[in-house]
Amino acid sequence: SKNGTPRQSGIVPAAPARLRVLWGTNPSHSLEGLGGFSHAWLLWVFDRNGGAAVKAKVRPPRLGGAPTGVFGCRTPHRPNPVGLSLVSISRVDGSTLYFDGADLCDGTPVLDIKPFVPSADAPPPFTPVRAAPWVTPWGGAEPAGEDGGGGGGEGEGEGGNGG
């Protein structure tokens, strides 16, 4: 369910999931080679946001109600409802990708899968990286509430699939 979905894929790194590829005439061929990578990016659709109007400024829970720009936070209520998750690949079996660190709801439409390539996807070594003050020192966001999940909850918060 939406409210039980982790807000970011790094919040619950052991959250197991699987994705069955249905694309093409031989879906297992499309996953060939992906098992050689430790991580992958999933590009997906926030399909459960309820069609709420998108505003230029939102009030994410981690900011204690303070407004910020929609592009200055990770709210699921976006002009284009596209989500991006970095997941840890467990294995590839035929046309199914097994991974950990899922922040998607069951049935979420996945648009694309791309292998994580450190030389292309991470800043070069010794490059300073900065984040807004509300982001924790380890680069993730503070867990929401007592259970560390929430998946968007109410209003314009940040969330898993927001729906």
C-alpha cells in the first residue's frame, strides 16, 4: 500500500522486490548482462498520487511545514510524475529482476531499468558533494515517523510511490 512504502529506496535497503519484464518478444533477453552489476536505476511512474494539482512550492514533512520549491525536494507531487530509484540487484532469473531497496508499490509501472555505472553515475573521486541542510549526513533522508516508512501519506510530502 502507499502508506507502507519507504519514502526513499535507501531508507529500507533490505526491502525485497521483483520486477517481471513483459517487453518484447523475448523479455529474458532484455535483462541479459544486468546480473553483472550490483545496482540499477529504476525509472517509474507515480501512478497513485490521486491526480492532485502540482504546485511550484510544497511543504515536505522533513522541513517541518516550511515551503520549498518542488524541484528542491523529493516530493512525489511533481509536474511529471516520474520516480527514480537506485536498487541493489540480488539476481536476474529469466525475465525477472530481483532487487533490494524497493520504494515502489506493487504494480507500479516501471518505464526503464539502467545499470548503475559508478564512473558515470557518481561524482568523480574527491569532488565535493553538497546537500540541503535537511538531508542527513549519510546522504539519505531522515526516516519519517516511528516506522521509517510512510510512502507519501497525506498532503504534499515526500514518498515512495506517493500512491
